[in-house]
Amino acid sequence: MAVQWTRERIASLSDEQVILLRESAERKLNDVKIGAHGKEVLGWCNDEIEARGLNRKATRTRASSRASDPLKIREDELATDIAKFAARLKGKFDLSAETARWLSASVPNFKTHNLTQANGSAKVGGLQRSGRCKIDRYISYRVRDRLVSLNIWLGSDGSVDQIEFQVFAPQDALPEGEPLAALRPAAKNDAEMKLFGWGRRFTDLEAAKARFEEVLAAVAPRL
């Protein structure tokens, strides 16, 4: 879910987090839903990078570091995997924002959840963007108050061999699941997670993808 960034909040981030947020803002610059606020966030990031003496060299250094970090390599592999899976799902279900809004016409101030980022890549959760976990990459879709998502998750103290896969869905669609407090204890009261109240953890990505497709079918119409 979207974080409401301010200049002050960005100033409180570490150098690494500011650079990551800047790159995220650049990727989303052409997303019409981001609008003026997205450009404002990018400007604040640029101001902060300049004020701290960071530059493109720092960004390149970070990219080089990422390329040699086993955790980041694994994150990129898994995020690419679920992005490809999302592309296949778009050929099976009507996952358009227009359909979601039409089906959710009775919900005041309804906000759509596009399955992926505008460029087709897996989304980055607010908990990861703000440094409150190591990995939270996901795809999601929402109709009314029924949100389903497939997440790659690693908490703030985890290591690469502890990455897990989480499927969130309404309890009636995922009866074998457990509450958010059990899945992510540190995020149980997080406002950004209010629609992610019930889910199930997996150690196998293929099993998680299969279950996600089942719960997606409970909220999204097939083509």
C-alpha cells in the first residue's frame, strides 16, 4: 500500500533508503495514478541526495553492490518469477482497473490494486521501502474490500534461506490461513496492512502461486 511521503520523512531515511526511494519514484514517474505527488517525491529525493553529497556514482556503487549480494540476487530472481506469473494470469482473468472499479461501485473511495507495477514488474511493499523488512515484493488485486496478494517476504532479521512466500486473501477464500499477527508480528498494527489481515505462509513458491490463482479466481472474473 502507498506510503504518504513528505520531505521530512525522506530526510529521516538512510542514504541507502533515499537512493532506493528515488529509483522507485523514477520507475513510477509515468504512472498516471502517481500524479504530481510522485514528481514531488522524486524532487525531494533529488534534493536530499544533493544535500548529502550523494550522486550517480553512489547509485552505481549501490547497483554494483546489489549485483554481488546473494540476498538481492535472490530477491531479483523471485520478483522476476512472480512478474512472469502475473503476466500469465492477465491472460486468464480480467484484472483491469476499470473492472475492479465497476465491481466495487458501492465502496466509497475505492482504490484499485493493479496486479503489478506499470512496467509489469512485481510491486515493492511499503514495509520494504521504509526499511522495516528486508524483502516484500508482491502482486495483488482488489475488488470491493476483498484483496488477494502473493508476496515474497523476509523480515528485518532474516537471512536468504529464510525467505518465505505469503498468500493473503479473505478468510472465507483461504480458510486454512492465519491472522496477520502470526505471519508478520511486527506489522500487525500497521495501517498500510489493514487489508492484509489473513494469509498463509509457504516455503515453496510453486505451491504459493497455485493457491494464489485459486483465491484470485474468487474475486476476479475470468476472461
